[in-house]
Amino acid sequence: MFGLDESIKLERRSNDLLAIGELLVDMISNEYGDHAGSDGYTRFFGGAPSNIAINVKRLGIRSRIASAVGEDGFGTFLLSRLQQAGMDTDGIKRVGEATSMVVVSKSKSTPIPIFYRAADFQLTVDEALTKWLRNSSIVHFSCWPLSRQPARAAIEQIIAEARKHHVLIGFDPNFHKMIWQPGEDGAAYVQSVIPQVDVVKPSKDDADRLFGEASAEQHLQRFLDLGARLVILTLGEEGALVSNGAETVKFETCATEVVDTTGAGDAFWSGFYTALVKGYTLREALKSGFAVSAYKLKYPGAIVELPALEYIREQYGMGKGGHIA
């Protein structure tokens, strides 16, 4: 069990976080509202794992990303942005499919997405990816690669390898029926993955899509009943409910200004993972996640120029804490 007032013991390796999955273009509307009333869109770097990999590097830990993009201008744009952020792009495969894209409505609550997918799920495991995994302390992925083959088989292999080598597994169960093949019960498959990972962070919207509408407390219990070790159920402006199965705690949001919610969940993961690696207790790591998310909410786009984690913690009235064993 993960004690809330204890730090999670991580295997210290040459890389801290390996993020695996979608690398794509976010087209975000220039106006608030649904897509029917939007006349213009701005291109942003996107994809939750890639956002997290860049964020944690800026916050102060080491990261790598494994993904697939097309041999097109959008693919080149994404690789260029990774390189500008100082990221190693050796794990990005270029494939003969169009780079995936999500068209997103600018929002102060939950963005409305439209998905255009091709290249992102052309992900396979090779010798290099296996080596990176074994040399990482944490591996992170979302529902996206699970929703299509061959990426699903790759993630299943990654999970087995991570468990074998004591790599902490973080899973974002950001379930959307639209990213699954017609007729496939994606919700049931996602539920089967939950007992195989260490940390899950659904939003209330994710849980509603996964289980059907219910209260936050009911959703939290569903994840625990499935075998989740640590559940972080985010509730937007109402903060989050967190449970390790023995203790449930309510956390308040740190956000005071909201410009765009796109990437807020990725920012939370980033602050949380960075704090874990730096040796903060689980409770302080959760607070760090909220602080980084609040910082991001003040800016448009999925990722922003984040300062070091310690600076953000100070901005939100948190102590320095942490240590690297």
C-alpha cells in the first residue's frame, strides 16, 4: 500500500520517466464555445505523454518519450518542438500515415475534442524501447495506445516488462469511446488494465464515460474494487479525491485563474511525478501536482514554459521538502 505520508520507493536509474503513446497536433479554437461557432484555430504541440515528458524535464527530472508520427509537415513540426525543448527524439518513429490530430474547443471547463487518428497507434516495441524501460524509474501511458493495434500489444508488453523490473506504472484512463474501433467494448478493456498498474488518475468525466454517470465517491470505489493501488479522481475546480484503499483524502485545487484547461491533467501528472522522483511524500507530491496544474491553467495550450518545481511550490505557499536518495 502507498502511504500518503511516505515517499514512494523508486528504483534509481539513468532515466526518471518514460512516457509512451500519442504525439499529435492540438488544433485549439480561438474562441470559447463549441466547434460550430469557431472560425479559427491555432496549432499547438500535443499528446498527453509528450506533454508530460517535456513538462517534467522543465520541472527538473529526466525523461524520454516513445511515439509515432507521420512523414509529413505536422510530424516535422512535432519533432522540431521536441528538439527545441531539449528532448531526445530517438524514440519517435516516422511512419507512412498522417500525423494524428485533435481539434479542441477552447474551454474554461472540459474541452470538446474531435479526433483524427492515423500515425499515433503505429507504435511497436523494439530493443531500444525495452532498454529505455528497464533504465527508467517510472513509465506512463494513457488510453490512446490501448485503443488500437499494434500499439495495444506494445503497451501490454511494456506493462509486463515494467512489473518484472519494478518500474512504477502510471496510467491515465482518459477513456473516449470515439478513439476505439466501432463495436469494441473499450470500457471493459480499460477496466481490465487497471489492476495491472500502480497509479490511475481519472477525471470525473473520464469515470462517467468509463462506468456511466455516478457520484465521485462511487467512481472512486469502482476503481478500488477493480484493484487500483492508488486512485486520484480529479474534480476540476473542486479539487480531487485520492484513495490508497485504506484512506481517502479530499484535496483542494490551487487554481485562481483559468485561461485554458487544455493540458491541465498533464500538468498535474508532471508535478506529481517530478515530486515523487525528488523524494517528496505522496501527500506533498499530490499537492505539487495541483500547483503545477494551477500554474499551467493561466496560459493557453497544452504545455507552457514551466519553471523548476521548487519555484512553483513556493508560488503556491508550499515548503521545499523532498530529497533524492
